[in-house]
Amino acid sequence: MLIEILGTGCRKCIALGDNVQAALDGAGLSATVEKVTDIVEIAGRGVMSTPGLVIDGRVVSSGRVPDAEEIARFLRTP
Amino acid sequence: MQVKVSAARCATIRGPGADTGTTWKDGMTELLAWLNDHLLRMQWLADLVAILVRDGFGLDIEGRIGGSVHFFLYDVVKIFILLCVLIFCISYAQSYFPPERTRRILGGRTGMGANVVAALLGTVTPFCSCSSIPLFIGFTGAGLPLAVTFSFLISSPLVDLASVILLASIFDWGIAIAYVVTGLVLAVAGGTLIGRLGMEGQVQSFVYASPVSDHGGHVPSRAERAAYARGQVSDIVHRVWPYILLGVGIGAAIHNWIPEDAVTALLGRDKWWSVPVAALAGIPIYADIFGTLPIAEALVGKGVGTGTVLTFMMAVTALSLPSIVMLRRVVGARLLTLFVGITAGGIVLIGFVFDALAIHLT
């Protein structure tokens, strides 16, 4: 499973990273977590406001920081 | 030397026989003026700081050092209060207009109407110059015409509720509303002009191939909106506090140390070059509008024309070297030059018009 965190490095992106890690730990899953910081690449994924969260190529959230619980739900849905 | 502390509301003193003929309109004007003085200019704060400086530090308010300290403390506190309150309220309102929703609204419209809606939406959509590129790519990739996208890109940093309220605090509501109207007109005209010039070829091809993601449309709850607004306040304060201190420092220097003659020689109402100079000074600067507030106040206090000050503030917010550099990655040099030229030209024009109006109205 590939999880990409899209953001230029602001505090919200870091918070999202923490929440993603918490969600993974809580669900006992492992995944490759990558940070995408280039703004053109971020937009190229179809995200218009950061931070963005992409799971296996699917954009699940943009412009906000979902908490670990919500991220866990994203991880469960195929 | 003009000192804020002694700015009394003389106009409110009415004689005993003057109550006949007071209408609700007078009452409204009174109320607005009172709100302006206490919520925006924060006269009570100026007085408090004056007491601190006079009695706490033992400095003379009228003197240079005392005056500078007073200006600095009063302005810093005032701006931070305004910043927190305004950003919170506006971010809460902005949570109703995420870029995805803006894109959806604009997608169904054509012609000048689309430009007008784009310019209007630009004022309420959350925007920092770091998101100009993803926004540009997101809008253009979804098929929105360049005219519409650029109307949005011009109005977004230029006009927003925060700048309107700040302007009302420095000048008055008439100027603030005129600023909004001219900013919107500039956005619509600029976008339309760009659209007419057929610059689609100037956009990097990958932009047109960008995926459009409209994921689910999560509707935030009230608590989530409040949390988002709080986050915005925190983010923005962390980002702009150095600019505010710098801006207040410069404002204090202008207010207390730089003689009026020097300021008017460069930026005086009667000098034709004051507007272009203000524009040239403002364009490359990357700063938040809250940082320009104290500088604008100080300049006004030294006799710089309304138009010149507006030009400076607009130039700082509408264009910045970092965002221009970033935009160059998705847009050809000709289109970029056109965009910068139209925006800068419009800002200078607005400056001249407001300066001329001010001279004729006073």
C-alpha cells in the first residue's frame, strides 16, 4: 500500500504525517509512506489545497488534516 | 507632531439644543464611528499604552523615543488582535468555499458572467501564494478558460474581507468599499483581456492533462470548521509575525523619525511619481497585508496620498516575486509578463485615480 502525503512542509502536513502513522499503528498495518513536496507534482495529482492525502493513487482528502480515526477508515475501504 | 492619543472624537460633542433633527441615519453613523474607533482603531488601547509609556517607562509621548515606543507597542498589539479575530472569522466563512467547490461553480458558466463570479469567489476562497500553482493547474486542468482562472488569480490576493476591514481602520468605509469595487473591476477586466489574447498555447501541456479530483466532498461539521479556522489563525500568526514586527518597526520609523518633507519628496500627493514608486516598492515584496498596515498608517500620517498608499498595499499583496517565480513553471514567459503587466498597470491606474479623487474631494 502506498500512502502519499502532499504538502510543502507546513505544520499541517507534519500533523497529517503523524496522524497517518498513528492510524497505521492502530490498525496494525504497514505501508510505504512518501512525502510529496514539489508543488507541481502535488497539483499533478489533482490536489488544489494542501495538505493532501493519497492512498494507492486515490485522493482521499485535501485542504484539511483528518484525524487518525478517519484515516483508519480510509485505509479500510478498498 | 500628530499623536494618536489626542485623536479625540470631537464630532460627537453636541450641545444641549442640538438633538432636534437627529435621524436613525445619524445614529447609524455615530454607531459605525464608535465601532471604528473602538474595534478597529482601538482608541482604548492607544490610551492604555500611553499610560504604560508615560507612567511605566517614564518616557515623553511627544518625544521621539516615547512616541516610537508608544506607536510600536500600540500597533503590534492592535494588529495581532485584528489578525486573530479577522482570520478566525474569515477562515470560518472560507470553509464553505473550498477550491473544489469554486471550480464546480465556475465550471458551468461562460462569458463575462463567469469572470465576475470568478472575481467574487476569489475574495472568499482561501488562498496563499503557495497555492496559486495547484489552483491554476486544478482550474485549467478541469477545462476552465484562462480568462476565468486569471480573474480569480488577480482578485484572490488583492481583495478579501481582511484587507477591506484593515482599510476601513486606516481610512474609512467609503475608501474600503471603493477598494473592493476597483479590485473586482481590475480582476474582471484583466481576466477578460487575457482571455481575448488567446494565450492558451503558453500553458505547459501537462497542465491540460492534469487529473481532476473531486473526492467525495466532505462536508465539515461546525466543530471542524472552528478547528480549521483556529488552525488557520495559528498557521498565519506563525508565518507572518516577523513581517508584522518589521512593518511596525518601519511604520514607527516613518512616524517618528523620518521628516515629513523627506516622505513627501518621494511619495507626496503632488508628485506624479509617487504612485509608480509605491508600486515598484511593493511588487517584489513578499509580505502579508497585515504587515503593510502600520506602514500605510504612518505614510498617511505623513501626508502621502490615499491612492499612493492603496497602490503600495495592493502591490504588496497582489504580486510577489516568489509567486511569480512559481507561476513561471506552468505558464510561458509571455503570458506571465502579460499577467504581471496587467495587474501592475491596473494597480498604478487605481493609485492615480484615488489620488486625483482625494485632491478634488478635499
